[in-house]
Amino acid sequence: MLVVTTDTIADKKIVKVLGLVKGSTVRSKNVGKDIGASLKGLVGGELNSYTEMLIESRQIAIGRMVEDAEKLGANAIVGMRLQSAAVMQGAAEMIAYGTAVVVE
């Protein structure tokens, strides 16, 4: 599955637009990560456990979006975007969305 953030794909012709596809995941912090992040906050630096959680969240959301597109018979997704939002104290949603298309 070809996934791009642009509205077109160089050297490809979009022959069919299948519609919106999306994938999301809601993740929460755990006590161990929270304690580690609090300590790191005192001395500064990257919060590696949170960085890893965000990377994993993006991968899951994009994977689910691709599955959604495959169900529609798409072979590409254009205009892909990622967005995150807090859904409650200590939990956030990562969503990937785009337009499923068939390209030649």
C-alpha cells in the first residue's frame, strides 16, 4: 500500500477515489513511565518512554488506516494526516486518516 501526504502521486494516475479511511488507537501512560518522566523532567532531556509510545501509536494508527483502505480495494492512500488529542487525564488518541484511491 502506497501512503503519501500529497494529494497526487508522481507518475501515477488516480483512477478511482474510494473515500475517507482512518485508523486510531488510544494509549495511556503507565505508572513506571510516569515516574521515569517525572524524574527526567527534573534534569531535562528526551522522555524516551513517551517517544517510544508515540512511535508505536503512529504505527498502529497507520496500520489500521491501511487495513481500512484494503477493505475498500484501494492500492494507495493520498492526503494522509496524523493527529493526536487528549481524551482524558493520562490518555491520548492518535488518529491517521486519508483518502483511499486506486492508482495505475
